[in-house]
Amino acid sequence: MATNPTVSESRKAAEVIDQETDAAVDAMLADLATESYPLAKGWTFDLLETLRTNTRAAEALTTDKTAWKRNMIQTAFLLAHPVKG
């Protein structure tokens, strides 16, 4: 695995569990001002950076289509690179 894996890679390696990814997506949707979200084993996910670098996820936040919004945010989250802190 890469030294800075994506959330998806960390999930496949069982370093991050599904409940954590769901909770992070929920946190992002509940409070867009949240800057970071702690994951297991010292990983931290930068919510704002993900929105800055994923235009589809940012666009999804402007819609009232809840399922599409959640799917786009979750996809952006899984493709993001958390930092080890």
C-alpha cells in the first residue's frame, strides 16, 4: 500500500471500517464548516480540502437531491488521502 493511501485503500486494508466512512460522510453533510474528521489508527480526513479538490462533490452540495449528494460526497471521501497524525 502507498505511504499516503486513499480512504478506500485504507478501508480495503481494514485500517478504516465502513462505520467510520459513513460517520465521516454524515459529519460532512451535517456541518460543512467542519475542517477535519478523525479516523482510526491516527488518520485524519480533511473535509474542506476534499471539497476544494473535488468539484463534483462541491456541486452536489448545491442540489436538493439527497441521495446524489450523499453518493458524490462518499465517492470524494473514498478517493481522498487522509493524513497520518
